[in-house]
Amino acid sequence: MTDATAPDEPTEEEVFEQKAVRLAKRERLIAERTDAAGGAYPVSLPITDTIPALRDRFADLEAGAETGVTAAVAGRIVFSRNTGKLCFASLQAGDGSRIQAMVSLAAVGDESLQAWKELVDLGDHVFVSGEVISSRRGELSIMVSQWRIASKAVLPLPNLHSELSEESRVRSRFLDLIVRDRARDTVLARAKVNASLRQTFASHDFIEVETPMLQVQHGGASARPFITHSNAFDTDLYLRIAPELFLKRAVVGGIDRVFEINRNFRNEGADSTHSPEFAMLEAYQAYSDYNGIADLTQELIQNAAVAISGSTTVIWADGTEYDLGGRWDRLSMYESLSEAAGRSITPETPFEDLVSLAEAEGVDLPPHAIHGKLVEELWEHFVKPGLVRPTFVMDFPVDTSPLVREHRSIAGVVEKWDLYVRGFELATGYSELIDPVIQRERFVEQAKLAAKGDLEAMRIDEEFLRALEHGMPPTGGMGMGIDRLLMAVTGLGIRETILFPLVK
């Protein structure tokens, strides 16, 4: 029997040999079946309890105690030790909780004990039935009277006492979930965060909807799309880069408070904070603005933090405490840039002056550079590295924000914020542009950039403009990456927060 405490990972040759041995055991299981069903494994089993439920029920059981309670459970074997007349195994449930199975000669007989020793391997799913007891060492156990292999692992598990590499974790997440508590905890944290988001929205009378992922025209963000082809319609389609334009149609239609949690796809780079496929939350509230939607966003995130950690102070994977509590700072993009650069920078600053400053600071000019894009690049250079607490960065350049309303009192900027948490952009919010005449003008300017080769520029969306022409109420809107929200509250990288990230 292979021992889970073996210090070294098996070589490829050893894995091949183990697989052959385990497949032979599978053939023996088939040959020894006595019921009419084919195959090596039972279709169903008479399970009466779960491992976590038994651990809760008998949490205070004293060492050496017997309960007189018979339970039947199943789990994956993650540790096994065979002695002469008594075998021990740890069965693990999907949540990582474990119970010990004790298979003794006295309880199961010689033939059954020998079969256990010959057939059962680490990684197998096994059904056991027997009395719930506590071992002499105080380990909650089942004194097995009956057992059965529910499913055989024909490949060995990785060493449970060695950390998988990050590459192995993301490529074989199923193994990561088996062997690493943090992997399972992250899945549970994500589920709790999504439940919390929905609960907070429900408390504010928002309605959840679904919008198309396949679109005849991409829009709602400045990003390069993935393109696919529909055989049924014989036309190219785009995987959506944002649900924004469809959710705004819903607001036009009278769904005044609407949100969606779903997938977006952007044909761009991948790094520690970006994934080509990612989960996105977007929400729109009629008769609100970017200030109101900022308040809502802060509440959403703080409630999510409480849902997974019981407090607005979260503990990251490296042990760092990060405070998400209180009212978050709000600072002006232009004012903070001017202060950090030591010179006044406004929407009227000549473009050439911005270029000179960027060159002097070693800031790379973005492709198809425009005034607002250069201001944002300079802000990221001068100001972004100094942000520690959660911060709303307010009032962006008008020419980089084609879907945002102009500021009510400051010329040349729009009522937009980006929220920075843990040093990266977590969310963005707008006072939405609802005037179809101005929206068309903005789309035309974006189309000119696209004609010059800007692959991220938006196209003119006539159907969306037609919706606006029917009247959209003043609205505040926001978008937030769910994967990045998990990063903010767990301290993990984006590939760790996505259950099955895209890898080459």
C-alpha cells in the first residue's frame, strides 16, 4: 500500500507502473461483482450521513468513547496505514473534512480485511458503514463493519505534504482542490461573495437579469473583442466585452435598478490582474449618479468582506491585514496629478506639454495617444503607486470616457470614478450619458480612432442610440470584476481566484 507520507513525488515511470497495477485491481473488481449491473463501481450506495455532519454531531466525543450509533459515509482516501489485524484510513469529504475508518479483522473477517489491503489505494472513493467511535488517540472514527470501493483512482494523488507549484495548481485544479485547503476555501469564498452581492442588491430592490454574450456589435468598454462566426446566421459575432449597452436598454425599458453577474471576454494580455475571460458585475440605478453609485459600491464590497471574514478587516493569503472599513477616500484625478507632478495639469494643458512631461519621466506614450489617455498614463505614474487605502479616483478626461456624462461644474472632465484597492483598479462608476445627440457625437469620435487603427475604440451602435432616443432617466452605473474583488479580499492573484483559468 502506498503511504501518503512518502517524501518524493513518483517519477513518470513509477506513475505508469502504478496505473497498470491499479487498472488490474479495477479488472478484479469487475470480475468479482455479484450483482447484475456491469462495470467496476456501484451506481448508488446506502449512505446515511456526511463526514462534516458527523464531525459536528460528535465534536465533543471523548477519546476511547463508543456511541452505539451506526453511520454509513463515503469519501476519498487521503491517508492509509495497514497493520496486521487493523487498517486505518482517512476519508476526506469535498469540503476537506475527514473521518478515520478502522478496518479490523474482528469486525469484517479475514477475507474482507485481505481484500481491503489488496484493492484499496490512496485516492480511491470508499464507502464504509459501522459504529461511530473515538479512537484511543481521540480521532473521530468509524469502526467498519462493511465497506466498498465506490470509485477507483487509477492515477496516484500528488504528495499531500508537498506544495503544488502555481502552474500545477491552475492546470490541474481538480488536484489542487483535493490536496490544498486554500483552494477549497477560495471556491467557498467566491460563492459567499456572490451570495452577499445578490443579498445587498436585493435589499436595495435591484433586479438581476441576463444579457447576450454573443453580440452583433461589441461595445460598453474600450477593449479588443474576440470574434467568432455563427453558421446559423452566416455572420461574424463578438464575444461581449461588457454588458453595459444592454443593461442601459433595460433601464430605458423601465427596469430602474438592474444588475448582472456574468462572463466578459477581452482579447488582450494576461497577467496577475488580467484574464481574457473574467466574471463581471455591472449595475445601474435610475435617478442616481456617480456619487450614489460609489456609496452602493462601497457597501457591496464591505458586505462581501464581512460575509467571508466576519469583519471589514480581511486577512490576505500572506497574513497581511487589510482594512476595508470606514468611508473611503475620494480624490480628483487632475488635482492629485498636479500635486504629485509639482505643476498644474488641467483639461486645457497643451498636449505637447503632456508629451514633454511623459518623456522626461520615462512614461511610454500609449498607441494612438490622445490628451485624456496621456493624462491617465501620467496619473498612473505619479499617483497610483502611493495609494494604500481603498480610494475612489474621481473626474476623468472626457475624451477617454465616451459613455459618461460631462461634469456638472468642471469643464473638460466627466463624472466618472475608478476604485483602487490593493494597488489595482477594482471597479469603475459613472453618471451615465443619457443624451442621444451627445452620445452619437462621442461614438463618431471613437469611430475616427478605430479608423486610425485603434482596436479598442468603440463603434457606432445604432440600436443603442435608438433606445436612448426613447428617453433614459438620469442614471448612475458601475462595473466591478468579481475575480478582482476576490483578489482584494483574499490577497491572491487572479489565476488563483478563478476556478479554471485559461492557460496555454
